[in-house]
Amino acid sequence: MRTHNKIKTISIFVIAIVVVIPISSCIRQPSKFNLKTMTAYEVTRGDLSEVMSISGNLKAGEERKLTFPATVAGAITEVSVGEGQKVNAGDVLVKVNDTKQQLSLEQAESALAQAQAALNTARINYQSALDSNHTTIQITQSNYDLAKKQVSSAKDQVTVAQDTLYYTEKQLIEAQNNYNEVVSYNDSQSWDTAAEKHTAELNEISARSSLAASEKAYIAAVDAVTTAENSLKQAKESRDTAYWTMIQQQQAAEAQIKLTSEAINSAVAVHKSAEVSVELAKISLSDTVLKAPVDGTISALTFKEGEQVGVTSSINLVDISKLRVEALVDEIDIIKIKPGDEVDISVDAYPYESIKGVVAYIAPTSTDLQGVVSYLTKFDLKDYGDLILKPGMTASVDVEIIAAENVLYVPGDFIFNKDGKSYVKLLGEGDEIGEVEIQIGYASSENTEITSGLNEGDRIIKENK
């Protein structure tokens, strides 16, 4: 016997006119009717619907077992709640001695501060290496460029000295040839007079003097070339020294910059590790405080102040942040609803309050309840404002079901059966009353769908009982 679901039926229509007509004033009275006791109804069109009422009880969303992590050990210093007490999300429930965790956090924060200082120093050293080595590289590059210019200048001096040597050598040869010619000429002559001989001797002295000057100039030019070549050699040596000094300085600078860069990377790694240690220490500290994760009610607890935290110590918290109605809906009615359908919920404690809800869950398998095949169905409450609702309260869920849309319908009590067929009494033209056979469709407790036999606006009558 199905007792947990009740069906309420309502009619929703576009135009519904129930007209009580004084029949004696508008139709002829057949002898078999008492016209004074007749009621007329004008056939209308609209939607037929019903409200299925389902009885159930409020249930909490879930019951949570709250414990400390296995890493937490120590004496319980505070128990802030008791059984049956309502708590809000974030409320402190139990505290454990956190001296060790506080010390670990302080040490981790100190290590983090040191790591931060080391990282700052590493960054300063890196920037200093960049600045100083940039200056050193610029100086060695400048020295090398200057040495190259000095080599170029020395090469020019060698070229000039060599050109001078070439010309002085040429002049020396000419002076030697001239002197030889003068000497040879004088030796081949017999002078007639002393004056001619004296003139010849003077010419030979002049040629010898020119030769001596050319020899001196040539020697000086040779020395100049040697000096220029030595200078060039020294300039090249200085250039090569400047070059290798520059290369060494560049390599040393790169090595120092790389070293300071690696020092930064190392300092960053240490700093990140220190940050992780601080976060872990904070987590360990926070683990010594047990808080309510959601709004709820304490259903059981085994913590006691002064005792050590045990592996079995716990608090049971009934989550009331997601109240729902649970009900068993029989197999005939379950097909009329589906997850997502909007519902209206009321509880016996607040009979005049309507709470919006939704079909949240329909069990895929049935439950046998005293021989009735039923299905566990859950309805979530959307918002119940300031209402004080508690798990276990009796609730009623109303689901509106539209069974027929935009159809012709008449009250069911205007229809009568005869010979296995359905009829109504139609008030026709000339105030005549006749029986009309009709075809019916969906029938609720109040109204019945008419699929054929009547038109919108037709008037039918019934005899009042």
C-alpha cells in the first residue's frame, strides 16, 4: 500500500469559465431533467498539470571524520567544542601543543633570512664583476689598439730609414766613382805648370771629402735602419704582449662573471629551498590546530585536554551546509521526475514556508519497502535563508508535472459512461440538450482531456446531485 506519496492535482489553463446557468431561462426542459439543479460548463483550452507530493526527511550533506595528520604529536592544550554544538567553517575545534612547530618555523625563517642575504650578496658580487671586468677589458683593449698603432708607426719609420739608406748608398757609389775618376785622371796627367797640378790636387781633395761625407751619411742611414727595425721588433713584441694580456683579461673576466653568476644560481636554489622549509614549517604549525572545514554540528568527539593525540582521536562533524531531502518514491511516480527538475519543499516545523529545491539524485536500483518497489531520491535545498533546519525533520516535496499542454478539457464529473463509451450532455442551439460521444485522453482527479467530440466554446451540462 503506497502511503508515502500523495498526489495533489491542480488545473492551469488559459481561459477557464465555469458558468452556472439558470437552465430554465435558456433551454427547453425535457421531462426527464430537473433543470433547476443543472450546472453548465464551457469547454476551454489550456494545460493540464498535477503536483506530486513526496514525503521524506532532511538529511545532512555528509558526515566528516576530522583528525590530526599522523605527523602531529603532543599534548592536547585546548578543546573548544562539545557534542551537539553547532560550528561554522573555520572555527577552531582542538589545539595541540605547538612549541616544537613554533621553534621549527623560527629556525626556517632565520635560514630564509640568511639565504636572502646571501642571495643579495651574490647579486652585488655579480654586478661588481660586470662593472670591474668591463673596465679592465676596455683598458686592455685600448692598450692593444695603441700597440697596434705603434707597430704601424714603426713600420713607417723602417720604410723611411730604408728609403734614406737607398739614397745614401746611391750617393756613396756616385761619390766613390767620382773620386776614382779624379784620382785616375790626375795619375794619368803630366802637369806643365805648378798651377795646373795644384788645381788637380784640389779637385782630388774635394772628391775625397765628398766620398767621406757620403760614407758617413751611408753609415748613419744603416744605423737608422737598424734602429727602426729594432723599434719595429719591440713594437711587435709590445703588441703581442698587449694582445695576450687582453685575451687573458677577457678570459679571467668571463671566468669571474661565470663564477658570480653560478653563485647567484646557487643562492637562488638555497633561497627557494629555505622558502619551502618555511612553508612546510607553517603547514606543520597549522596542523596543530584542527578547524571546521564546513558549517556543521559536532556529533561525536574523543579529544580531551591534557591527553596525547592518538591515532584514534577524532571529531565527527555533520555537514549542514548542504541539507537535502531524502525520500523513497514508488515505481509508478518515479518515471514522472528526473534530475534537474525544480521542486518546492516544505518542512513540518515551518508549514507556511516554501523552499526552492531541485531533484539531485535518483538511485539506479530499487528498494523494496513493505512490498512496494521504490527508489531512493534526493532533493537539494537551494536556499533556506534564516530557517533553523535540522537533519531528521519531516519534509514534503512538491513536484509540478505538466501532463498535457494546450488541450481541450472538461471537469471529469461532466463525463458519464454508457455501453462502455464516454459521453457528455451538450447544450445545443435552440436550447436543446443532447448526448455526445467523446474520446478522452489524460485524466487528472479534476479535469479530463478531450481528444475528439467537442470544440472549444461548446457548453456542456450536468445534473447536480
